[in-house]
Amino acid sequence: MKIKPLADRVVLKPVEIEETTKSGIILSASAQEKPQIAEVVAVGPGGVINGKEVKMFVKVGDKVISGKYSGTEVKIDDVNYTIVRQDDILAVVE
């Protein structure tokens, strides 16, 4: 199944990062907070939204930082995705 976002929405896939505590304990992804860094897997077309022209600045493959509690989480084919508005993306990681 494929997700095609509408308007100014972006589909993000969280980047799994294993973290090690100062004492050397490796935390699994399930023991951590929701990651803020994600990879863009689909981008909507933009267009006129609420009377304003919206240009999409992110592209598929970009690594981005989004708001911690923003977006809608969905699970498709056992993969978790978050759908956010482009406004909820805070930065592109280079």
C-alpha cells in the first residue's frame, strides 16, 4: 500500500536511532521518546491552502526535524508513519 499526501501534507518515517546511556546501556527504540528526526517518504503537491499559495520546500529523502507531538500517526504494512503539515517541520538536517 502506498500513501499519497494531499495539499501541504508530508509523510514522515521516523529514523530509528539506538542510543547508549553514559553507563553503556543501549536503549532500544521502544524505550526511547518519540524521535524528532524523520525521513520524508512522500510530499503533497502544495497549492492554494486557505487562500495562500503554499510551495513545498521539502522533498522525498530529506531528513527533517518535526514538532515532538505534531501530526497523525498511522501504521501501514507494519511500518509507522507520521503525516504532518509542512508548517510542522522545523528544520531540514544536512
